[in-house]
Amino acid sequence: MNVKKDFSETVGNTPLILLRSFSEETGCKIYGKAEFLNPGGSVKDRAALFIVEDAERSGRLKPGGTVVEGTAGNTGIGLTHICNSKGYKTLIIIPDTQSQEKIDLLRTLGAEVRTVPAVPYKDPNNYVKLSGRIAEESENAIWANQFDNLANREAHFRSTGPEIWEQTEGKIDAWITSLGTGGTYAGVSLFLKEKNSKIKTVVVDPFGSGIYNFVKKGEVLAEGSSFTEGIGNGRITENMKGAPMDDAIRVSDEECLHVVYQLLHKEGLFLGGSTGINVGGAVKLAKELGPGHTIVTVLCDSGARYQSRIFNRQWLESKGLKLPVGT
Ligand code: PMP
């Protein structure tokens, strides 16, 4: 029988979708890896699965144990699905700036959720550091530590990268994505470069993240801010160390919004803000490379996780933004 034995086996093997309107605009083929079709609804299901299975193999995660994590939401959602299916608990620390939809979903799935004020990484009460301390102080608990746990990028080196290589039959000129932990970017970049060192691997950053300046000027330096969630970083994580970065592109929130609404109205794809940054970056890269190139990026998660924000006129207006016209 062609069946899956449990939730874990349904993670990955997502389609690669031609983004027709963006491809026509640029004369390139721009493809989106449909990570929002993972069973937990985002690209982070893969990292969550590899982190949990790595902790099981090493013996750190014991029956009935708890997985503690600091997350913008999607890793927590992936972890909670996987932990539910394997008999573990989750304790999720999430900044209170993240969308209510993600916080509510985590609670519905059964995670214990603690919302905390959003403070910079250097503050000891930053959500990531706090989650590490809570894990250490809790009984029969482990810290998933997605930012610096290399099982995260391993997930993408072993699954996302090979899938993209096979789906494009190796005919890919460039890979571009934004990064939070950098697991997706680094794992896929390292895999593709191993297959063909001529493939360009490019970071796309929202404002408020320091990676663009790291690539351009050698210094992690953030400028401005962004409404996007789950992406951007003010440091080079363990997952990003050694990752090839041929170039960096920056996409504004206004550009991101335009892309998100074009994805919805012209491609039929209802997707979140990080996907807007990714596809916006792919379009800019396509214009730089010129017609005839094949570019792959990531469709990270569903727009339903941000319905009260980027799909809500009042929220947009409160941020000084308008619903894009002509999409
Ligand atoms: N998009 C969204 C919506 C996310 O939640 C995340 C992960 N925080 C990313 C993109 C980036 O993925 P990664 O952590 O692999 O860099």
C-alpha cells in the first residue's frame, strides 16, 4: 500500500511551482518551493523533524520529555505537531510582536505558550536565550535551539536541497531566500554548490536585518524595520557559518506587499510576508541576471497566519501602508 506511517513521513517532498506572472515579467523562470504545503503549514516542519529525531538518536530526548523552543511561531507549530505524534510535550517562548494567529494556533495544538516582550538578542531576556534557560531548568526537557543547532540546516541539506536539484533536473542558475535561523538558506546553498559551484546563492533581507550589510560590507548592521515575521537576523548563527553567500538583495515592506497581493490575485497563492520578501528578491535577481535564467526561492507559509495584519486594511493603515493597487 502507498501510505505514510505517521505525521513525520508527510513532511517534505513539496511541489516546485512556476510563478507565471513574475516569470513573464522578467523573462526568467522563477519557481517557488511550496513549503506552505508541509503538514504543519511551513518550511519549519523540516527543521523541527530533524531536530527532534536528532535528539531522539542522541538519547537526549526521553519518553514523555518536553521540547522547549524560542520561536517566531512556525518552528513551534512544526515541533508541536511532531511532538504530539511522537508522545512529547512542547513549551514555546514567543515574542508578543508575532501574529495572534500563530500564538492561537500553538495553543490550539496543545503547546504550552509563554509570550514575552520582544527585546534584542544581547538582552538576557531575549526569547531565544530565555528558552535555553527554561529548558535547562526544566525536568526531562531539551532545548531545540534552532538558531545554532546544525540539525536544522542538515534537514535542508538532506531534503530541500536534493528535492530542488531533482525537480529542476539540475537546470538551476540561482537560489535566493531570506533567513531567520538560516537553516533553509545554508542547507540548500551548501547542497547546490556541492552539485554545481556555478549556481549563485543569494540572500534576500528585509529592512531591520543585518545580513545584507554583512554580505555587502562585512559587518552585520541592521537599518530600518519590517513588518515581516520569522526572518531577519542581527548575528551570524551557527547554521549560517560557512554558508556561501554570493550576493545580497534588500526588499522593502512596500515591495513585499505588492508581491504578496500579486501572488494572491495572479498566481492564486495566499502566502505570508517572508514569501513576499523572497519572491521580491527573486524578481530583482532575475532583472540583474537577465532573461533566460532559472531561479528558485521559497514559499514559506500561508497568508492565513497574517490575515489580521498584511491582509487587513486597518492594520496596514496603522503602519502607514496602503493596500497595493493594480494587483
Ligand atoms: N519564513 C517564515 C514565515 C519563518 O517562520 C521562517 C523561520 N523563522 C523563515 C521564513 C526562515 O527560515 P529559516 O529559519 O530556515 O531561516
